[in-house]
Amino acid sequence: MPDRLPNPLRFVPALAILACVSAAAAAQVSPPLPSAPEPQLSSTPQFVLPAPGIPLLPLQQDGIGIKPGDTSPVGREPQDAPIVAMAPHPENSRYWLSGQANIIFQGRLPFHALYGGTNSFRNSAEYKTSLLGTVFTAARLIHSIRYSNDLILDVESAGGRGLSEALGLGGITDLDVVRNPNLGSTPYLARYQIHQVIGLTQKTTSQEPGPFALAPSVPLRRIEFRVGKMTLPDFFDVNSIGSDTHLQFMNWTVDNNGAWDYAADTRGYTVGGMAEYDDRLWSIRYGLFAMPIVANGIDLDWAFSRAHGQNAEFELRHSFIRDRKGVTRVLFYANRAHMGTYREAVEDFLNGSDTSKYGVTVPTITLHEHFSSLKYGVGYNTEQELSPNLRVFARFGWNEGQHESFAYTEVEQTVLSGADYAGTRWHRPVDKIGLAFVSNAIKRDHQNYLRLGGLGFLLGDGNLNYGRENIVESYYNWHAWRGLFYALDVQHIDNPGYNRDRGPAWVGSVRAHVDF
């Protein structure tokens, strides 16, 4: 059992990261998996999560609304700000074209395990590489500030694998991988959307143009509509400190709320529509989206009357500290889909009815699925600036836990806290250090299901000695030149897969990222 933090530099020299990880990915024999999408850009004005290649811009109040405070990624160098894209984007353009490439190399040391099952996080030494490339395009059809309109089309290609085929953990260690080995790395349409703004006032506020909204100014009070294919973390549960696997944390339950089983196919995308109202200090958004036909499935159920995901979020842009920036978000979701219940699967296995009917030797939740089953939950998300360089954030998530985990991951309660610190003091304002702790849990019915040998789409050790899955992640993101970034990341997982009989496990990562 490892008792100290491994040195991530053992995996690859820092000056040869990109070449090494690319070679490692090409050497893998198994067919690659596509990526779960990374959250991108919040449409709300306080903390702007930019498109790849656009730095985070702190926003300040003016007499009308909100405007950029300066052009530095951390707001400390208004002049001669570092360039963070290979090519700058033209200002006030009616068209958008950008791209990004992200390569993550992860390695794991052997760890103690009394046993393992079909869906276990393997306890042997292992390394894997994921690769993700995205092309973002958009066109602003209506140049009016009050009634702007965007057409959005993104193409994505992904490959590589996750450790243990992205199985065995509630908090998977690389957000750029998913679980289906048959999808391959063929490019696919990641997003296609119509975005419409309807202004409710002549007063305007500035926003940073990006691939999801091209207008540099929008009405202070407005309604925004989006219809098409999208990933929900682009617009819900956004956090400027913990939402970007390309420049920040990598773990699924740090970058997103693990208990939010948001509507999505295997790659993390869905089709639907959403509406959002924005005011000076607050916003509210609601969306209705298609659910997958089966848990973790690539095909969506188009019968919205029986299967759909509803999501609603309230956002308050208010700081708890004077002259600092802060945001609080409250999320609610309710999914209806062809889902099973853990308790029913366990009871029918223990009384022998499933064994006599179907010949199964373990509880099987897919034998107990019902149309229009309801799974619901809530989330809390906050971020707060403490000093010119230090920011903190936290999340809490809960869902009812009776119905099977269906779309994102197998987590029914999550508690997260973390922080990042900009490198201004050592004359590297774009560099960031991050640290986060997340504790995930599942409910009693889910525990019993796994203890008897049941399988979820992520978990299944064949047995379970339950304990909360606790994860600590830290990273250093280094701005090398223009749009080129490298990062070192370490994750410590205690009770992987909620099992005290396994772990703890250490995972080290090296990341290379390019913004075009």
C-alpha cells in the first residue's frame, strides 16, 4: 500500500509531455473512447467561464450594469496581459472559429485490495491516455444588441481510455473519458444550437464574446433561449474555479456536482431547450432535455411524455466579502426515464423470484425497470474571492437514491470544498495552483445492491464493505507560451467505489492543452 505521494514527474519529463502522451495514446491497442464534454461558458455576467483560449475576466459594476475590470486572467495586470491563445480572436466579429486539444496521461500505482469484481477500479499498476479535440464555430445572424441571435455548431473527436476503462469509482479521475468502448474516435457533432436574446431594457452590460454567445454587449435585463444539442454543464452548475477539466481539476465529482444525474447520452450530450432570465444581480434558468433509453446509453428516448430531464437553477451574484466577487447557485433536477429501483431488485433476488424466473445469481436492476420512473435531486454551488489571487468554492449535492444511477455517475450525496491561487506573486499571473476535497456517498438500498454482487454501469466489486469515497485532488497549471499549457495533477482516492476493503489509491496525471 503506498504511503506517500508519488512524484508525477516519474510519468514523463515536463519538457516532453506532449510528445510522450501522444505516443502513449497511439500505442494503445484497444479502440478509443470518446470524451465526456467539458463545461464551457456561463451565460451569466459575474464570473465568466470563457471559451478555450479566453481568460477569466473579473467583472465590475458600473452605473448601468457590469463591465470587464481589465484584460488579465486574474485581474492584476491590466496592461500587457499575457496572450493565452495561439491566435487572437477578432473583436466584435459576427463569426467565431476556435479550437482546442487536450491530452491527459494518467498513471496509477498498485494498491491494496481484498478482492475485485467486473466493474472494479483495478489495483494493479496502470497508465492510460485520453485525447480530445474540439472545433468551435458560431455565427451571429442578427447584429442588434437587443435581439441578437447566434447559430452554434461544434465538432469533436476523442480517443484514448480511462484507468480501468473508467469503472470502479464514483469520482472518475479523468473527465475527458466515458465508458463505451465501441464508439471510437470518429468525429461527431457535439453541439448544434440556436441562441436567441430578447432584451427587456435599453441599458446594456458587457460580456466576453465566446463560442456560445458572440455579442460583446447584451441588455442588462433579458431573456435568452437555446434550442438544440448541448451539454447541460455548459449552462447549469457552472463554477469558474471548478468546472474546466482543460485548465483546472480533472475529477468528475470536482468539475461537476456528482449527485446531479443530468440528462445526457454516453458522451454527455442531449437534445432539448432552455430559457434563462438575467437581471443585474441574479438569474434564473430552466431546461427540458431528452434522457437516454438505457442507463449510460448513446441513444436518446424521443418520447418526452414518458422520458425527460427537467433542470432549474437560481443564481445570485452577491459577495459575502465587501469589494470581492462571489456567486451562489441553487439547482433542482427531476428525471423521468425507464429506470429500475435498487430495493425492488434486492428484494426479488433475496426471495428467489428473479433466480427462478431469469436464472440470475446476483440482483439485477435492469429486470426491474419501469417507464416514467422519477429520480430527483438538489445541488448547491458557491464561489468566493478572498484576495486578489485566492478564490474558494464549494458544492453540495443530494438525490433520492432509490432509483438507479442513469446518466452521469453513481453518487447520491456529495460534499466538496476547494480553492485556487494565481501565480501573480511569482510573476506568472496565468499559472494556477488548485486543491479540492470531495466526499461522495450512496444510499442504503444502493449499498445493499452492490454488497450482494449487483452491477451498476460504473460500480461492482462483487462485494461491499461500505465507506464514503473521499478524494483529494491538487494541480499546478503552467502557462508555457501563448495558448500552450501544461499541468501536473495528483489525486488520492480513499475507499474507491465506496469499499473499505480496497485502496487507498494514488493517481498521477500530466496534461497538455492547446487553445487555438
